[in-house]
Amino acid sequence: MSASKRKSDQSDPELKQLHQSLKQFEVKYGKSHEEIADIFCRVSGQLDKMKDYLENKPVVEWTYLEDLALAKSDESPEF
């Protein structure tokens, strides 16, 4: 990643807010950043659903294959 790309990422307020939220989940729930990243993907990046998941409330979980199926045509093997 280039230095200019890293700098633009660091100045994006939405990205900074997301980073802060994810760090707060790490601290509050005692999870590693890998675990938080995995949960983030499972709940399609919905922070309110992450909180529910971490509090053992029911949530809809997505798999990588399901995400691929949504992005591909009906004829693809993933679908």
C-alpha cells in the first residue's frame, strides 16, 4: 500500500469511526481483532448486530459463500 493511500485512509472520518467502534468491541468484550473482524463479516458489517452477536442474542449470520452468491449470477456454482 502506498504512503498516499495510507494517509487518505487515516483522514477518512467514517473509517476512523468504524475503527474506533471495532476497537471498543475488542476492549468491552475481550476479543482479539481477528475475532472482531470475523464477527464483522458474519453480520455483514452491521455494528448493532455485532453487539447482539457478542451478547449472545440471535442474529442472521452470513458466510463468505452466501456473499459470493449475492454478487454472482444465478448460473454460478456459488448460487
